[in-house]
Amino acid sequence: MTTAVAAAGVGTATRAGVEVRLENLKRRYAGVTALDGVNLTMAPGELVALLGPSGCGKTTALRLVAGLEQADSGRVVVGGEDVTGQPTNKRDVGMVFQAYSLFPHMTAWQNVAFGLQMRKVDAARRRTRAGEMLELVGLSGYADRFAHQLSGGQQQRVALARALAIQPKVLLLDEPLSALDAKVRARLRDEIRRVQLEVGITTLFVTHDQEEALAIADRVGVMHSGRIEQLGPPTTIYSRPATPFVAEFVGLTNRLAGVVGGGEVEVRGARLPLVQPDAAEGPAIALVRPEAVTFASGGETAAGPLVGTVIAVAFLGATSRVTVDLGDVTILAQLPTSEASAHPAGTRVRLTLRPDPVLIAHDEKAGPA
Amino acid sequence: MSRDRRLKLQVFRVVVFLVFGAFFLVPIGAMFEFSTRGSTDNAPRTLAAWQTIFQTPDLVAAILASLALAVITSVGMLLLLVPTMIWVRLRLPRLNRVVEFLCLLPLTIPAIVLVAGLAPEYRWLSINVSESIFTLAFVYLVLVLPYTYRTLHTGLAAIDVKTLSEAARSLGAGWPVVMGRIIVPNMWSALLNACLLSVAVVLGEFTIANLLNYENLQVAIYLVGKANGGVSIAVAVASLMFAFILLVILSFFGRPRSRVARQPDELAGFGRQLGGGLR
Amino acid sequence: MTVAAKPLVETAGRPLRGGRRFSLDWLGAVPFLAYVGIFLLLPTAIAVGGSFVGPHGLTLSNLTAMNKSYIVAAFVHSVVLSAASAVLGAALGAVLAYAIATGNPNGVLRRLVTSACGVLAQFGGVTLAFAFLATIGLAGFVTLWLQQRGINIYANGIWLYELSGLVLVYTYFQIPLMVLVFLPALDGIRPQWREATESLGGGTWHYWRYVAGPLLAPAFFGGMLLLFANAFSAYATAAALISQGSIIASLLIANTLTSEVGLAQPGLASALALVMVVIVAVVMVLYTQLQGRTSKWLQ
């Protein structure tokens, strides 16, 4: 979801966003393949999130763009210029680290002004510009505070201001919210998006938290074992996962045994369309989202492939997650709380599966993922 | 880090270790060399000096006395410090700063000054209590306070003493049980560290023993050295190796650290508190 | 509410509601406080307090009696020796610490080197003096080796037993001490600072000039102060090397304590001790201040 751009009035004299291309990047170390041919083209001003579990290569990709590591092969092109061999301090990148990156012996504004100091901007203009950037991230009154006097969220905002002060060509964020409390995380990620849109800078955002990625990115790249498995807008990633890994990493999934035939899969008596109509026929595992599982109104609750007993109801606020035991397998359903409360633990229920297209996996285990 | 920078760093490290290694190892090597010289310029190398150690009763007595002192001091230190520190932590938190200050005070008071004031006390002690060298343990305990306090403090901080003792008390344990069977068993490595440090300090102490006219290991080395250099140097090297082995053992009981570790490194913490008095 | 006598162990320290009660918890601290009082505070008081006591009661004559050239010279020499070995030890120790800190934090090399530093920092006194005698003493290994090649390092006098010799010998334990003190500060430098500096356009020089340098400065100078105090208080090494004379303050105090002159003037040794304690205390206070800064930034 994109947030409305904040009112103007802050001098953000920025440059227009530039295109960033990662071309077939490969990197190995100590016998491990960190990146196995990563390709990504980021449009000017776009925010792309690289999402994946630890070890998938997302941080390595980011650090290659920053120049903090060297690729074994492949190119990084920023604004039409091949920067692959350039050292970090010659590339015009702004970087926000996960934690601890503020210089502890400098105040907030000194931190923000540091990049300008490297560029030999005079003291008065540095101070002004630092003030503007702190205002941009909402920390106007905190200019003279030191890092240990700021909360985690405030520190990251200063880090963001510091990275943007130098008007970099691209903004790189390495899991900037992972070290923060849950509530602060949600607020700060919207802040980051607001600022990014206001400044219009091309941004690469690395995270292992799918909620973050889906919430603020223009496009999400789900990575696994050094490759981007799927790249697309958040809604597509979520509702039309291209591979089983993406389906299971993003959101929850039920793995139900079924049989593929005639362009559909038959799962426990229901016929569901396929995301990939040309999937191999025969027995398979269908990946069904909990939101696609609902309670049937009326109908027999005596027996049937989709009849079972509610084992647990997890209250999540507006929705609830219901775990139902179907005898041979347990299934998760996600429903509005009002509906879920009508079927507390212990009741026998009949379920229906919404005819959303499902993905097929071909490994053995069935059950909720 | 770029490959270029990494290479320069490795070269720097190798050079540094070689140069400093030479600086520090040459004198030790020279000690080995000196202690194995033959009786004339062209005589072959001999271990005669080393063998003479055991034939010099003064030296043997001093070695044993120092070892005994090391043990007595360690035990006394544990008996005095551990209960006190636990008790202060649990019941007298306001005394924490006072205890810490007192334990670090010996660093600020040079041994040479301390000895000036100890003379009258030790005169009294040798008349009324005992003339034995083991009375040195009283003052050695004070000398080891800074190092052992730091170590024990780290050990106590690492286990949540308050919660553990409250849990034990709620289950019916009395204070001796809490201390002896709950807290102490969880502090083994800190206790061991503290003992090893005490031993190292006691074996290396010279100033106070010398000026109070007791003959401990270092004083014996000094006195024997006036007559027979080789023998005293042999003993000196042996004591050095012994202390080194002790501290290597100690380093294996520290916690594994990451580059950005938050816990104070035990050895470095001890080093940070080092001051005068033993040189 | 009835006030029954309760067992000491159970309720020691818990005040009755509405009233005060002497907390018996304090008894637990008495052994320690008494011990430290007798064997640390009392001797110090005796040592230092004696400077105000003369044959006829309280007096300042002991302090004024220190205005003799040999006494002043001894203290000056001590200051020079301590400063020189502190600066040398700090600079060289910092370099060695940097070489250690940039290696594997759990590796064998680091363990061995830090253990060695722990021993060598303690290594003063007799053992050290003898080690240097064995190395560059008149019959020392290196001396003889150089003589065979025609180099006589003592051509201009035997400097080993003078101040310059002491400086050299002192660095042997000053460098390891600096390593032990400075290493934690180096470990506290986070790699993100270097990377952030680079991403903001700074190179190696900028990093050291604006980031790592200022951050490590308190730890460095604090270490130097500690080394100063350490050298100033040191006695054993000099005593073992220099058999006669009192060229530095600690030797002076020792000789005053044991000589006939000193026994006739007990107040003098105390006065000397007082000066030493004051100097060391001032340095340690400054050191503690700098340590505070370091721990705020680098931990």
C-alpha cells in the first residue's frame, strides 16, 4: 500500500531517480554459492524489496550494489554507468545498515552531515542541509543528541537522513527494521516509504519479513539459494506464487493431497483451477491458502472429505485462524472473526474451498505448511 | 573489504607479529641460553644449572613456600570475596560501589607505599602470631583483589543471581544451600579464573616479600642470582612458563567472543585493572 | 499487629511496618570491610600519615625536608621514566593490539598472544631484570653476539643500569599491558562504521581521521595514563637491575625505609610515599574518566 506523499515545504532538492541494473551477478565464497546469476532491472524511483530467508543471497546482492563486496562475474549498472569495479566511496550510494551504524562520538546532525563533509561542503551549508534532512525524517528537535540518547527507531531515522543527505543515486537498505520492536517497525517502514516517495530515489530494500516487503514495495523479488525465484508486484507474489517456495515463504499455505487431471486438480472432493494449467497429470500436492478455506453454510457434518472438528481458534484481531482436524490431515482456515467465533473449538464443521487457482508441488508431505 | 586492502592487512599483521615476537621471545630465549651455558667459554651446553635448583635448599624452600602461599591466598580470597559479593549483590546493593572501590584501591596504592605501612603491622604479627612466611598471605589477598574482583563480578553478572536465589528460597532452601549449591556451581569458570590469576600474582610478587624480609620465590631468585646467575635464571624461566601455561588454561575458560562482543573479555578486563605494585 | 520475635535468619533486614529496625544484613559485609581495613587502609594510613608526624607531634617538617636535590631528582627521573615508557609502550602496544584485533576473535593465535600478554604484563621484577641481563647484559647473549661482529653497545658507558636502560626494560611489560587494555576498545569498533564511512564517500584516511581515531583516542590516552601509573609505582625491576643508589622514587622510598638515615627519620619515607600516592591517584582518576568515555562509545 502506498502512502500519500507528505506536504511539500521541505527542501528536498533531489536528483531524479536513476535506473539500476543487476546483470547476471555471481558470487561464491568458501565453497558456498551466495549468488547464482541474479538479474534485476529497477526503474527510476522504484522501491524493490528483496525478500528471502537467511542465506538466500539478498544481503550479498545489496552489498554488491554498494561495492562492499566484489562479484565473481556479472555487472552492476547505475544510471547507465558500469560501476562494477568501483570502490564503495566512489559510487554514489546511500546505505542504511541493520544496526549500530551511527558514529557514537557525533551528534545526530554531525552524523547526517558527515557525507557532506567528505564532499568538502562548507560548515554552514552542511548544518543547514543536515537540519533539512532531519526534518524530512521527522527528527527536527533531535539534532544535538548522540546515538545512545536515541531510541532504536530514531537511530534508524538518523541513519536514513544521513544516507540521503548526499543525494545518492540509489538508496540501499539492509534489513533496517529487523533490530526494532514490532510496533516501531510498522511505523518506521511507512516512514521509509513516505520519504522514499517524496525524494523519488531508486531504492533496494532487503528483508526477511514478508509483511514488510509486501506492505511497501513496488515490486518484490523473492530469493532462494542465490536466485530470484519470482519478481513482481506484491499482490501477484501473494496470490499467484510462481513456485512452491514462494507460495510457502509468502503467507501461509495448506498442503493437500490431490489428483491433477484435465487442467484442474481434484482436492478432497473439490475441483480447483490451476495456476499452471499444463502441470503433470496424476497425484500431486495442492497449495491452498487459508483464506480460500471457509465454513460451508448448512450441509452434512456427519462425514465427508472436508468435514472435521475445530481444534483451535487463534484470535488475530479482525481475522482469526482456525485449525480444523479432518482426520487424516489438519487444515488452516483464515476467516473474519465474527464467523470464526460461531464455531469454537470442539464443534464439527464442513469446509469449502474457494475456486482460486492453486499451485502444485511434487514433494511428499501433506499438511499445513 | 577489497582484496587489495585485505592483502595489505595480512602483510602488516605478519610483519608486526614477527617483529614483536622477536622482541619478546629473544630475552626469554636468552634466559634459556644463559641457564644452559657450560662452565667455560667453549664447554658444551649443560642442564647443570637446572639440576642445581633441586640441590639448593633455599631455592626449593622458597619455591614450595610460594606455591603454598599461592594456594592459601586463592582459598582465602574465595572464602572472603565470594560470600561477600553474593551477599552484597542480593541484600546490600548500596554497598556495591563501596566494595568495588575498595577492591580496585590496591591498584592506586603502590606496593612500595603499602609496605611502608605494613612494616609495623608485620612486626606485631611476627611477635604475637607467627614469624612464618605464610603470614604474607594476609597482604597477598589484598593484592589480588582488583583482578579477582573483576573476574568474579563478571561471573556473577552472567548468572541472574537474584532470580536463582529467589527461586531456591521459594523452594525452601536456606542461605548456605543457596550459596553453596545453587550459585557457586554456576560460577565454576569465574572461580577457577580468579584462582589462576591469584596464583600468577602471588608467584610474581617481589616488593613486599623483599622489604618485609621474607624469602619467597622471587626474592630467592634475586638472592641466588647474586651468586649463581645460571641457576636463578633457570628458576625464573620455569616460573614464567608455569604462569604462561596457567593463563593459557584460563583463556580456554573464557566465553567465545564475536567481533562485536558485548561481554567484557575476562582477561582484558583483568588487564584493564592492572596497575602498579608488582614490578 | 503483634511483634513476635522472629528467627534472625528469616527476617533479617525486613523492617516492621511503621517502624525502623536495624538491618542485620550489614553483618554480612563486616568480615570483608574489616579485613580490607586492617590490611589495606590501615597500612596506607600509616604509610602516608606518618608524613605529618614528627618527633614532637604533628608537623609539616617532613614535607619541607623533601626539598633536597637528590629527592627532587629521583621524582623527576621517575616522571621521565614513566612518561617515556608510557608513550613508547602505548604506541607500540596499540600497533600490536591492532594486529591482534584484526584476526580471528576465537582463534588460537589470539588466545596465545593474549595469554602471553597477561603473563608478560605481570612479568616485572626480578625475572624481567634477569632476562634483560641475560640478553643485553655485559655477558648477555646479544651483547656477545654483537661483540663477535665488532659492535660494542657499551662503548659509551653501561646504559643498561641507567635511566635509558630502565626505559627499554620497562617497555617489556608496558607493551603487553597496553595490549590488554586497548584490545577491548578495538573490539568495540563495529565494522558498520567503516562501511558507512565508505558509503558516504570517505576513504581510509577519512575513516581514521574522523571516525576511528576520535573514537579510540580516549582508550589510547587512558591506556597511556595507566602505563604511566604502572611505571611510576614499579619497584622490583629497578631494584633487581640497580643494586646501588636511588635514581627513581620507588628505589628512594625503599632505601629510605631500610637505611640508617631513614630509620632516624621515619617521617621522610612517609612523606615520599605520600607524594607517590598523590601522583598515582591523580593519574588513575584521569584514567577512570577516559575509561567512562570509552565504554559509552565502544560497548
